[in-house]
Amino acid sequence: MSSPRYVIAFGECATAGGPWWESYNIVKGIDQVLPVDVYVAGCPPRPENLFAALMKLQDKVSGKVAGNTERNLSETARHNEEARV
């Protein structure tokens, strides 16, 4: 997959484990595994929530939203550097 990559956590199960959060085999949120750019709330998420998340991600990509801009640039550079070694 080409860089930069963006992650949307879609739904309660992805963001916090959902109703099964106490189970031993459930990760307590995808942000423990992947850096998440935008969260979509709901179980199941409403279409309006997904649309709002996509608009927020679009603003983040274009630089209108303050966020972790270091991740986009440094992570790509670090990945390219590791690939060379």
C-alpha cells in the first residue's frame, strides 16, 4: 500500500472492544495496535457519522486540522530509511 496511510476506526468494537471488551481475546481498541487518525462512534455507526469522519480525515489530509503531522512525514521517512538498510 502506498504512503501515506490513514486509519479510520469504524464502530464501537474497533475503538473500545464493544460489548465484548472484558473477554481475554479482545484488544481494547485498535489504537493499541495501529495509530488511528479518525474514530467513528456508534454500534453500528450511522451513515452520518461515517460521512463526518471522512470529512474530518479530508481536512486532516489537507492540513486544516491540527493533529499529528509528524506521523505522516517522519513515519514515511523512517520507513524509507529502514527499507534502505
